[in-house]
Amino acid sequence: MPRDASAYLVDIIEACDSIESILAGVDLDAYVASREKRSAVEREFIIIGETTARLRDVAPELYDRMSHGHLAIGMRNVLTHDYVSVDHESLYDTAIEDAPHVKQECLDLLVEL
């Protein structure tokens, strides 16, 4: 039985929180040098992408309001299936710049539910 939309939104919010925690005080050079940090951030982005895909299935009207939904799913696919092509600098930038925006969108959607 599928979970409800609010559970998926919470999963995305928690993954964004985790990315923020992992990268607290970590600059790009430290991120690139740390396989553990890269792996942890990549795992959280995989969760965001997979959860977004499931949200698309159970609540397409919410998914349609996510400005980065299709990008999150695409990133998940790259991280899962084409991991050798991952650009660590771009992923770091996405974590710093875009994850807070995704989190806020999901918080706003959650409040509406």
C-alpha cells in the first residue's frame, strides 16, 4: 500500500536536513576529499529523487508544483546508474544552493496538506 503524500514530503525534508548537517562547515575542497561525505550526500539525493518519483505517482498535483521535481528524479538516475559521471563540484553546489529551496517547497506543500 502506498504511503500518503505527506510522508513522502517529510522524507524529502529530512533528506535535505541531512544534507545540510553533513555539509555544515564543509567547503568544496573538503567535500571532494571526503569519500564519506560525498557518499552520504549522494545517498540523500538518491532518497530525494526516489521519493519525488513516488510522490509523482501518488500525488501528481503536488509533484507538478515542485519546481525541481524532474531534476531530482534525473539526479537520482545518474547517481544510481551512471555514478562514474558524477561531477562532485556540481553536486556540492546543488546541495548548498538548491536543497534548501527544495526543502522549503516541500515544507510549504506539507503545510497546505
